[in-house]
Amino acid sequence: MPAAPNPRAELLQGTLDLLILKTLALGPLHGYSIAQRLRQISGDVLQVRQGSLYPALHRLEQRGLLEATWGETETGREAKFYKLSRKGRAQLERETADWDQVARAIYAVLRTAE
């Protein structure tokens, strides 16, 4: 019998771009470090797979929300480092405000007495 889908993982797919933008607001990172930081900050709840992360990074870069440069990782490997562009920072502000509004609305529904 297949395992039930993890609702947290499904939520992540809908919010991955926002999470990437927020993670990069702290400073430039390469892909693996972005995934590690999300996992660490979320207490291992959010685990982003490479098959989702790298297409999202490429999409955000194509939209002008991220800028990328090649550099060397802490282990000496060459990697693409991403940082927020000015457009990306503005997008992060808009999406954060939208997410806050939706989260408040969901919370209001959840705390409604039965």
C-alpha cells in the first residue's frame, strides 16, 4: 500500500518560489545550500528535492528575480550562486504580504468553533 502524500510536501510545491526568495534575502547561496538552509530553518519539515529546486531557480532567474554567478563552494567545487535582484526583493515583499493575508484567513477559519 503506497504511503499517503505528505501534505507539507504538497504545500511546499505551491510556495517554493517564495521560500527560495526569502532564503536568498539572507545572502547569496548555491542550490545545495538553499535546500540545506530551508531544511535547517524549518526543523527538517521542509525538504526540497533537486528535481524541484533547480527548475525553480532557473525559472526565477529567467524572470529576473534572481541573479547568478559562478563561484567556488566551501568544499572547492564550482557552483552557481544565486542572489536576489532588485526585482526579486520587490516580488518577495509582495508575495510575503499576500502569504500573510492568506495565512491569517486560514487561521481564522481553523479557529472557528464547530
